[in-house]
Amino acid sequence: MNSKYPFSRKFLLRTMTAALSATLFVGVFPVGPSASAQAGTSPAPVTVPEVPQQTPEVPKLSPEAGTPKEALPPVEGQLPQDPNLVAPPAPLVPEQQPNAPLATAPQWDAAKAYSAGQIVSYASKLYKAKWWTQGDKPDKPVTNPWESPWEFVGNDSGPGPVDTTPPTAPTGLVSTAQSDVTITLSWGAATDNVGVKQYDVFRNGAKVGTTAELTYKDSGLQKLTSYEYVVKAVDAAGNTTASAAITAKTSDGPSIGDDLKVGQSRVLNDVQIQSLWQGIDPQYGPDKAVAAVQSALPKAEYEAYFPMRLGSTAWHAFAKDKNYYAKKSTLGDYFSYDNLISAVRDISNIKYKVVHRVLPNSNSEFNKQIYRLDKATKTETLVYEEQDFNAEWNRNKPIKAKIVDFGTFLKEGTDKDRKRELAGFLANISHETGGGTAGTPSFLTWGLYWNEEINYINGGIGYVDGANKDYPAVPGKSYHGRGAIQLSWNYNYGLTSSIIYGDKNVLLQAPEKIERDGRLGFMSSILFWMTPQWPKPSAHDIMVGNYVPTPEQSAKGLVPGFGATIMVINGALEGNKGEDDYRIARRVGHYRDLTNKSGVNISGEKLDTLGMQPF
């Protein structure tokens, strides 16, 4: 596997023995690490059973083929997203302490979502949110204190002293990317005696945007034009402090027919979109994509199937005395249904295209480019290009393009195919983020328990490829596995960032965003699922009937079915295995359970990987 391919993912083989693993993890972690956590229980208030002892498996992305966990999609399968989309990070406002001076204690609002540490007033009493909550009355009677997301912290004596202390100025404002119509800014965080609420971005003295991020992409600009930017930090009381001003200039953008440089964009008309992108099909738009998920998987069914997901009430009840609780309890309902829906809505606005040069008189593919298309703004962006793609000696070679519309998730094939696809997707991410001992009654409830490789939860730096020049690692940052499909290595974070934000530096500089934002955690997994990685098909194509094995693949025993999705995800380590292998047993166990719940007959489908060799 080319080490520059995105989503190349490998599982780190642990040298510890099974007995040592069980000793280390049982009592500390209810399930295994970020690729296959082991546990078994049911949600609170049911008594939580003991955690099964089993050697955990950790998913990793590695630039070297054949090392522990196999590759996730190479650059062939990367993932586009709206370049103006800014993923919300962990809340900027820190936990408020009961005795801290507050301008006011805002009244509890049933329609408002609160994150851990926020304080509200209700019935003349003050309550602090213990985790993310919405619609739960602070004084709602509960049997056990841990059932309530609110903690009583004192009586409300009225407004406290007015906060007049402004935040510090944002530091190091810089432009990290420029195109002919956009300028991307980033800066260092401000601090405040109570908490920074937001950042306001000003262009030439006029406010153009507000964000909770440490980055902002200003669009709709004129090419070859200089602009002055200032960013102001704003606290909850409205106090502000401005950064030093900088000047940034847009580039000389290309016209249609010109070669784009990596990071450059251009707006296409409808004729160009039809010619270059096979048009934009309205049935795969964001609203239709969301409706498909909501129809196939209603919220109540999702929450019933994942009672132990990170941030749920049952998760808090089980994890409250674990050494990772202090960090993870601040993330809210990380794998919430709303985050899943948001991820689907955002990625369905994107089309992705990989373009290969083809050697004459053969079908061999080599140099490649990757583009993304924002369907709403009709903006095409070149996000990756291999060296010499447009060299003089190479320009006249034919090209072959593969286009993926991410709005087709759960939208292609028959009704049965779509239900199978949903079951296959959830079964695989349940294995990657959960655990439990396959065959026990409770292991199916532990899916989505983890969102980060457990060896790095409390610190450490790993998965840094210092030799990669396309996506250089930032000193002090760790690129270990995060999210539902465990994105790893700096080059994968960089390309993913380019596709989601239009700027590789966002996730290179702050890879922890994926661990803090459940929407990004789901987004990375859906994008992997939808993206082919030559010579592998996408898992999506396998499940909806688009995959037809080549003669070479048929000779390797590769046939359409759930088992083939395992080969796409981790065929190097999980190939040629039956359900006596605990990894296969967990994946297949989830798949059987989910298809049974949706009334789908999977008799005759190849579920394990026995007899299959890697693609």
C-alpha cells in the first residue's frame, strides 16, 4: 500500500500476552481499545455486570503494508466536505464553579442543549450540568443521583457581580491558505476569567463571521486582492479584545482549462458540472440523505441499540469511577443520534473524484489527483496531486476518473440492500468502538463505547510519520486512532482535513478535534465506508450490489457479502477466519442481530472471511 494513501489503517499488534492484557484492562476499561473493546452489560439502572476478560485489539493506521491493522482507504478513497464547514470543538467556556462570579445564572431552557459544567437557575436553585443534556428538568425526581444530568450546587441568590474583565487577545493570527476567492485564517486561543464564548472575525473593519473554532475560512473574495483581518475574543458578558491585525492576499485563481494547484478552487457552471462531475442528482442531496437514515434507523431504535454509547446515561453510570472519566465525561453524548444525522447531512453535500493517469495499451493506473465538489456552491477544489501528474512527459497520457457522491449512503440498491448496508456499517463500527465477549447476552450493548485508542486517552504521542512532506506532523501532536473508524497517522489527518475544511492544517494542528466532536467521529467512518481503495471496492458498493469481483478476486475467494466488508477493513489480519475468531464473531454477531431486527433474511450470505485472501 502506498504510504501516501489516505485512510491506510493498521491495527497495532500488542506484545502483551492475553493474561497480562486482561489484568491491565479489566477494572480499568469496560471494553477493549478503540477498535475492539470488550465488555458486557446493559444500561442503567440495571446492575452492570463484570467486564469479560479478553485481550483487546487496537486499530491503527500505518504507512507500511503488512504491519498490524490493515489499511483504511488510500487516497483513492478519501472524503470530501464543505470547505466552509467548521466543526465545533470542545466547548470553549470551561466548567463554571458554584462560587465563581457570574454575571447571571441563566434560567433553564428546555429547548437549549447544555454541556458539562454549565450552570442554570431553576425554581430559585442553581444546578450544574454533569454532561450534555437537553430537555431534562433539573429537579426531575430520580431513583439514583447518577441518573440525573444535573447536580444541585446551591440556592439562587440573584445576579452576581458584573464581569468587566475582558479576555486576552487571540495570538498568532495568520493566513494558512489562500485561493482566488478564499482566505483561511487561524490563531491561538484567548483566555478569560470566566470563559471565552466566541471569536468574531473582521475584514477591513467589518464583521464577516463568528466561530467557536481557532480557524475561519473567509469566502466570496476577489482574486489578487489584499484584505486586513482582525479577530476579537468575546466572553459571555460581551467583553472583547482584538488580535493584532494582519494583511492577506488572494491568489490569481485559474480559469476553466487551467491546471489547479493543490488548495485552489474554482466555481463551475451547470454545463461544466455535468461534464466534469456527471451532474448533481437532487435525490442525493442533504435533506434526502438525512431522510433515508431517519427512515431506516429512527432515533429511538438507535438509542435502544447503543445504550452504552459514549456519553449516555448508562455510560456515565458505568464509567464514573474509571480513570478516563474526567476527560471523556466532558464530551456530552459523543455518539448521539443528532451527531450521526449532522454527519450525514454534511457529507452528502460533497462529491469526491480521484483521477488517475493510465499507461498506454494497458489498464495500469499510476499518478493521481483528488478533487472535491461542494454541491451547494458548485465549487471544485483540488485537494491532492501526486508529483509529475501534469509534467510535460505525462500530460498526454489518458486519464480515468472515479466519482463518489457521498449522498448515496443508504440510498442505492433495493430496500433489502439498504437495510443490509445500514446493518453492515453499524456492525463494523460497533466492533471497532465496543467489545464484549461474542456470544454472551450483553456484548451487543457495548457498541460505540470508545472514541479514542485507550493507550492514549491520558496522554502520549504516536503515529507520527516525520518523513511525510505532503502532510507534515506538528511537533507535540499525536495522530493516534480517534473516531468511529480510528483515523490515524498525520498524513491521514491532513488529507481528511483538506477534504472537510479545504485546509490540511486544521486537523494537522488540532487532531484532537475528532476526539472532541462526535460529528467528525461519524463523518470519518462514513467517508471510509463510502470510498473505494483500489484494488478494493468500497464497503458501500459491496453491500448495495455494485461490486462484481474480478477473475483475480474470485480466485482469492472474494465474494459479495458482509464478509467482504471485513476484508476491506482489515483483511490482512482477519482474512480466512471463521466465527471461532472473536473479532469475526463480534462483527457477525452485530450484523445478525441488526438484520434480524430489521426483518432482513441473510441466509446464504457469506458472513465470515473463511477461504478469503486479501484483495
